[in-house]
Amino acid sequence: MLFCQLRDLHSDPTLFSAKGTITVVKDFKFFGIILDLKLSLLFHIRYFRVECRWTFSMVCLGVYILILYLCFNKVIDLPKFDPSRFGQTVVS
């Protein structure tokens, strides 16, 4: 990551090392934090939000599958639906 004090628009520098040229990238992951060119962390926050949503949906799916497995194998019984619990009258 190259930090520069120039505020005006300027072209990307060409940097060389013993093994070849070093390319300029738009974002870089460093110690788990995604740094972008302006160091605004917006890309990191968006990425983290997507990862949290994906992880939460996988956990919910896993719990749902576990409940279905336990119900079908008669380990647990689901409670029967009782409409009077929800303030509805039963029409016979």
C-alpha cells in the first residue's frame, strides 16, 4: 500500500522491486481490514455486512434443518397449532 500526500489527481506510480514491478490495486486486505485507495473503510463495512448476513442465513438454515431432522426422527414433537392462543375463535 502506497501512501502519498499529493491531493491532486495523479497517475499511478510505477514501482520496481528485485522480482519485478509492483502493481497498484484498488483495495487490499490487511489484518482482516479491507483498505481502499481513500482509506474510507466503506468497502470494508459493506463487505462485513454481506458476510454477516450470509453467516446469519446459514445459521438460521442450519437450525431449521436440525429441527426438521429431530421432528422426523421423533426425537422432539412440535406443539400442535392452537388458534385460541392467538385470539382467534374456532368455528365448528
